[in-house]
Amino acid sequence: MNFKPVLLWSDALILLLLAAAAAGVWLLRHNETFRAPLRQVLASRMGSATALILAVYVGIGLLDSLHYVERLPDEPGREAQYSGEVKSVLDKLLAPLRENVEKTYSAPFATHLYAKETMIGPDGRELRDYPRLKHGGAHLADPDTEFWPDVLKRGGLGVLGGMVCWVLLVFSLWQRGRSHGALAWTLLCILVVSGLLVALAPHYHVLGTDKVGQDVLYLSLKSVRTGLLIGTLTTLVVLPLAIGLGIAAGYFGGFVDDVIQYLYTTLNSIPGVLLIAAAVLVVQVQIEAHPELFDTSAARADMRLLALCGILGLTGWTGLARLLRAETLKLRELEFVQAARAFGVSRTRILARHLLPNVMHLVLITVVIDFSGLVLAEAVLSYVGVGVDPAMISFGNMINGARLELAREPVVWWQLAAAFLFMFVLVLAANLFADQVRDALDPKAKGRA
Amino acid sequence: MLNYIVRRLLYAIPILLGVNLLTFALFFMVNTPEDMARIHLGAKHVTPEAIEGWKREHGYDKPLFFNAAAEGAAKVSDTLFVEKSLKLFVLDFGPADDGRDIAREIKTRMWPSLAIALPTFLVGLLAYISFALLLVFFRGTRLDTAGVILCVALMSISGLFYVIAGQYLMGKLWHWFPISGYQPGLDAWKFLLMPVLVSLAAGIGDSARFYRALFIEEIGKDYVRTARAKGLSELRVLFRHVLGNAMIPILTGVVVVIPRLFLGSLIIESFFGIPGLGSYTIDAIQAQDFAIVRSMVFLGSLLYIIGLVLTDISYTLVDPRVRLE
């Protein structure tokens, strides 16, 4: 084996989350109250299309969560040595993008660098001009004449490839009676765009390069994992706190209720960003004070990311808990709970079998709605300096690094544009999907515009 | 009512005490004063004497909760918790870690913050509610659908992009306003208009959609049908009946933020270089000045609780059924 898998903490948690979700779906596969809304979401045009887009993002994030270290060339008489650089499967797939590093900025599809350099001309004299890129369009002998034919040829092939895949996929799905319009069109868009990227990205910097010459498309794809992790792992902290405390406050009332209400009013009264900033500052100091705990820089950044998720979760459970408390207060007085109590059903059983399933729709709706907010929060927090590790590739860090470059002449716009585009599509899809989930699960939303 | 308000304000004490204990635990127990000294001294100058010196200089050289060395009542009062945390209750913020007086900074910096936050709040409220009412007026038509889609699209854009795009377009490309900066006095409007416009644009998607949902829920109710049956015009129904009855949920979300307007917005102020409390806080976060962060957390909680009380009072103003006992 010339590699060794590495399981970062966040990878483990994301796999755990995935397993839990899969187990949940498996257990509930015959449960009609669960299947009907799911079917409704997936049968709607918006629901199916956004679910597909989100699935693509999740796929990218998962590929980026399978980490490994490469084995260094063997030296005789020594044990196998492994590189200190943690890579992911996505890095391997994007190897041409990752390794084609230029000197500094270059525009999308550029063949020349953004900045002029002093070079030795063909006649032996010094001249200042834009040098050719080392990788972007390097296969062209004369960029001025060959650029457009080459891009069109490759792009055309890519689009064609995407369409062929689409026809094959749609044809096979159609036979099983599983396809409908919006889904098919979304699939076509995704396949054509990926076809274009697959055809062009190895030869050009499709979205340009950043200050140190890294491919912006690569950075954008790597940012996806960070955004998704923030959006999902936070739920791991929120759910037990919100469900446990919210239902307990509503069901037991009295002293328990007072204490829990006090807890969330106190947490709520602190301005959100400040509380998060305060906690992140403390974590930062602790991480700096104990460098011996982290053997690679990836592990360190990972720990900071997890800490951020934990803090966002600890500060973010109050809304859902309040919602669940109110709902439980209402449910507690309903006949089925009263009947269960009269039959002598134990408290834990009432909570687990009668109350929890009846508030699950609120939990699901809140989780889906909160997701997009968390992805956006990452960008803002990283800007404030209390987000993910500055060395970690994330949307927030991309925006932060690029925002001052708008002052340059000519404007360096592509890094911002790429972050904007990738974030916008993700958050928009998540928002629209959340609307569909809410409409399907919320009994009050039925029949409302 | 006075009785109620006094009682509510007394409830604030345990909450503020909780807030203080939380920040105290974060900044003095998880993170010891030694850690703070290390950050501020930098890696090169860390010696035990330097750390002790820094702690003495900034008043961090006391025990946390109990001072065994002191006499009498000073056993409890001459401690970090009383000195650094409880004094906040009488709004004695003490000096920042860079030595400057926090209370004075707050007094001078709250005005620029307010100059941005107040217009944003008032114009925003008016604009978002009108836009939402417009959508509701055209509900079920293409215009409504397009408006809702626009709202979802606008709220899917990170706030950072509104600021960046605003600065680039209005500041650099069209030269309408200076890109950033501030000057007191009447000329301030030049520097204030762009942040206000940008904040308004950034908030519209979320708020208009929220208000629209409120109005749509209200408009399905029986009293609206009755009002229409009486022959009232649709506009009158919307403004008098629907808006009036949606007032309680609107106030719930709105009044609570009014006192906090003083604190300004972290992002807007730091991007536009406004010397308000928001940029003060963000600078403190970046410089790891925990004294300022602690004061701002306390101030934020205090203003939030005042906001909650104001919300309750405002209910009595719009809904005669609500009585505060």
C-alpha cells in the first residue's frame, strides 16, 4: 500500500452523521407519516431539483472528507515513512488543478500572468511584458490565434460529453418511470457544466488563480466541505441540547422549566457574534497553548473547525428549544398523552414514544432552515477573525483574501465571483429545499400560499 | 404597570449575573490571566517576572473569588470577580487592556453607531413592510411569485457581498460617496448614506419574506372577509385590518432590537471605517482585548433585557386586550 487512510475528527463525525441519517431512513422506510412528506418534497419540481444540487455539493464534500497520507519513497533499512501532508480523495481527483500553481494572479482563461515581469527578449535585450503562464494554456504555441479554436473545440467536446451522459442517464431512469421535467433539466445543467469543467480545467485556469497562483476553481471546490461541515456538524450539538432541554422544560414544568428558561434567556441575551467571538478567542488561546496535541496542521485546523461547530451549537440551540417547549406544553394536555398517563405508562416512555415523534417535524424543519444560515455565518465569522483556521480553505477566507483586491487596476474580480457563485448556488438551493420541507412537514402550512 | 416593569427589571439581575459568570468563566478560568499576559507580551518577552508585571499593571494579580490574604469584607471584595465582573453592574467598565477608559470610548463611539443604525432601522422597517404589503396586495399573481423568488435569492447572498459590491459600485465606479471613513458634524451624511443603503439592501430579502408570511397568515382569517364584505377597499383592509392585527408579531421582532442599535453593526462599521461601537468591538476581538469584549457582552445583554421590557410595554399600546399585571 502506498498510502495510509487518515481519519480526522471531523471525518469521523461526518461519517457518523451519515450513518445515523441512513439508519434513520432505513428504520422509517415503512413509516407513512415520514414517507408522505418525503415523497411530497421529492415529487415537487423545486424539491427534486434542489435536492439534486445539494446532493452534488454533498458528494464533493464527502470526497473531500476521505483523507489519507502518501507513503514516501522507501529507504532501505527503515520503516515505511509517510508524508506529513494530509490529502483527500478530492485532491487526488483534482491533482491537475492542485499542482498547476502559477506565480500570482491570472484572470480566468488567461494565458498570460496578471503582472508584468522583466524578461529577456528573443533579441537578448531586457523587456517588461506579461509572461506566459506555466500551466494555463501552456499547450498553445501561439495563444493569439490558437486560443479560441482550442477553447471552442475542448468546450464543445465537454458539452457533448455532458449531453451524452445526460441522455444515457435520463433514458435509463425514464425506463423505470422515475424521471420528471425539472429534475431532468437540472441534471442536464449539472452534467453540461461538469463536462465543460472536465474538458477545460486541466488546460486552463477556468476561474483564474489567486495571489499565490492557486487555481480558484480548486479553492472553491475545497471550500464546499468547510461550509457543509459547519452547516451539519453544528446540528450534532444543537439537537441533543434543544430536544432534551426543550421537551423537559415543557413536560415537567415547575422548577425544571424555570432553570431551563433561565439558561436560554441568559444565552439569548448575549449578542450572538460576541458570544461566539469570545468562545472562539478562548479556544484559540487553548490551541496555541497546547501545540503538542496536534501532529499535523490539518489536524489543528480540523480541531478549530470542530470547536467552531461546537460553539455555534452551544449558542444556537435556544431557538429550537423554545419552539419545542411551547409545542410540548400544548401536547402535554392532549388526550393521547393524558390517556398514556392514565394507563400508567412511564415518564420516559411517554417522552420517547408520544412526545418526541410529535415534535420531530419541528426539529427537521429547523435543522434544514438553519443550515443555510450557518453556511453564511462561516463567511462573516472568518471575516471577523473568529471563524475557521486562516490556513483552511473556506468561503470566508476566500472572500477575506480577495476583498481588498478590488482596489487594484485592473480589478481582480474572479476570486470574489467564484466564492459568490459557489456560495450562492449552495445557499439558494438549501433555502428553496428548506421551504419545500417546511411546506411538506408543517401541518399549518398546508393550503397556504 | 409600573409594578410589572419593576418586577421585570428585577428579573434582569439573575440573568445579568449569569452572563457575567459565563464571561468570567471563559476569560478568567478557562483562559487564565497568564494566558492573556502571554498573548499581549508576545512570545519573545515571556518571563515569569514579565507576566507578573503585566498582571499587576492591568489589575489581574488577584485571586478569583476569595482573597485569603485580605482582611474582613475585603476577603470577598478584593477579588477579580468583584473588581472585573460585578463592577459592570454599576456601569463601571474600567480600563481596556491597552489602558484607555472603556466608558469614555463607549460614550463617544455610540453616536456614529447610532447615526447608521437608527436610519437603517427606521427606513428599513418602513421599506420592508411596504414591500411585503405590496406583495400581499398582488398575492397569487406573477408579481408576487417573482417578488418571493427575488427575496429568497437576495437572502441567499452573504452580507459581505452586499458591502463589497456597494463599495465597489457606489464608491469606486460611480464616485457617489467616499469608500470609507467618517467625520463628525453635518458633513457626516456623505459617509453615512452608503452604509445605510448597503444595510438596507442586505436586509430586504429576509425581512420582506418574513412580513409577507405574517400578512398572508392574517389575511386568511374571518375578520378580513367580514371587512371585505362590508365593502371596504382592499387597500383599507390591508392597512387598517391586516397591518393592525399583525402588529403583535411585528413588534415582537422589532422592539427588542431598538436598545441594541447603540452597539452598531460589526461588519458594516469595520468595512466602512466608522468609528462606532461595532468597529470598537471588532478591533477588540482582533486585538484579543478581553476587557472590552467583556464590557460589550454585558452591555449587549443589558440592552437586550431592556428591549424585552419595552416589547411588553409596546404590546399594551397596540392591543387593548393586553394588560400588564
